[in-house]
Amino acid sequence: MLQVQPATKATIYFIGVTTGQSSIMKVFPKWAEALGLDAEIKGIDFKPHSSPEEYREAVEFIKKDPLSMGALVTTHKIDLYQACKDLFEYLDPFAQKLGEISSISKKDGKLCGHAKDPISSGLALENFVPEDYWKNYDGDVFLMGAGGAALAMSLYYGQEKAGDDIPGRIIISNRSLPRLKSAQKLLESLNSKIKFDFIHTPLPEDNDKILAELKPHSLVVNATGLGKDVPGSPLTDAAIFPQNSLIWEINYRGELVFMDQARAQAKEKNLQIEDGWIYFIHGWTQVVAEVFHINDIAGKVQMLSDVAKMA
């Protein structure tokens, strides 16, 4: 049974697993003040892979409640899409392509679902991957995890507007075979200039082997929930990172073992290590802009990041 009461003021929801632990619960009130919004945020927690009935109850509540403006969805993006897609009057092309919803909003009496990750992950990548990096160095991209984040990054690099500054090879690994096969079906014909490899890695040692074979100047991403939703890392402590590479932990809270493993080799391997803070900022600002119909959010991102750091 959904434990949420009808909203008494404009409300955005955070549909996740442990939403009370997220920085956004402290950050959003400060953002609302900075943006001139009379609004609040509430968390809705589900266990991963909850029942379709639970997801539908949450979406139907938001749809029918007048002051419930929308939601950001994490962890449950694919399950929620599969359970609730018929409840939406509009689904954006990325949502339909990825089969997931990360943003729920309302516009002109319609319930709208968007997949914002290709946009927010692209903005985050542009923040730390140098211009012409792939043209200059021809490194690999290794995405550990075949969920929404890895799909979104692949879609970002597969867009026509990326031109020639794209990796020639993207490797996606995953512990479970069904999710990997689903990613392969979606991505393998995405862009003829990119070679995709989909590798089943039930053990962290399997990821270690892939890592050891990467070119220098590669991008290595922890796109799993390990380190945030559950403890651990997709690698073992014996893993060897490729020289002169970019290392991205897309999470910003939790134990972040993967980041610690990279930091241990940062000097020797000349690694540039990024956490998930800017991804968090772009992910949330994209959804807040959609939910509250803010058209000029790009010009406010730096200000909102500064506000968030002080919250």
C-alpha cells in the first residue's frame, strides 16, 4: 500500500530505493528557494524489481493528484516503464527506445514520461572528457553494467550529432545474461562506426580480464549499483587500470569501492578519476526543469551546483 498523502503544495517525488539518504532531500528545498518555486520533495521507496501493481499505484497517484507535479525515477526506470507505459499520454523517443522512464511530468493535461539519462549522461561526459578525445587517442569505452546508465551513454555516443569524435569500441559487461542480451538487442546496430562487444561477466575477475586488455586513453565506467545500492565493486583489488585513462564512478554516495581501487593506481597509471556529482546535478536539473517547466535550466546549472554543495 502506497504510504503517500495527497499533496498540499506543488510536489516532486523521488522514486527510488533509499531516497531518504540522498542529498537531494536537503538540496531540493534550497533549489526551490533559488528558483522561486513554492514546492517540496517527497520520497517513495520501493525494493528493486517490485511488483507492477506497486509501480502502477504510485504513477496513478501522481497522475490523479492535482498538486503532485511529477517525479524523478531511479533504479526502477525499466520496471516502471514496463508496468505503467499505458498510463502515459506522451512518452519521449528516448523513453520508447530505452524502454525506461526517469522523469514523470504533466503538461497540457497529459502525463508525460521521459528518459533523461542520454541527455544528463552526455552533459556529464562533456564536463570531463576533453574535446576530440576519441579522435586524438582512439581509446576504448568499458561500461560495467548493462542497465539504464550504460544504455544511455551508448545512445549518447551513437547520436548522429556526435560526428567523428566517438569511440571506435564500446564494451558492455554484465553479471546477468538476460539484461546483457537486452542491451545487445537495443544497441548492436546503433551506429556502424562503433563496434559493440557484449560480455557476460558473472564474476568480478571477468571484468578484471577485460580491463587488462583495454587500450591506453580509455574510459572505464562503473555503471552498476555496486558501491551505492549494495556494497562492493565490479572489479577485484587485483584489477589493473589502463594507462592515461578516464575513470568514472557514476555514483556520488555510498562506499564507492571502485573509486578507491582507481585512486590506488591514479599516480602510477596517470588516471583522471571522476565521481557522480555532476551526473547527479544534471540528472536532477533536467527532471526539475521538465516537472516545473523551466526553459532556461542550462544557464542555471552552475548556480544550482554551487547551492547543492552548500546544502
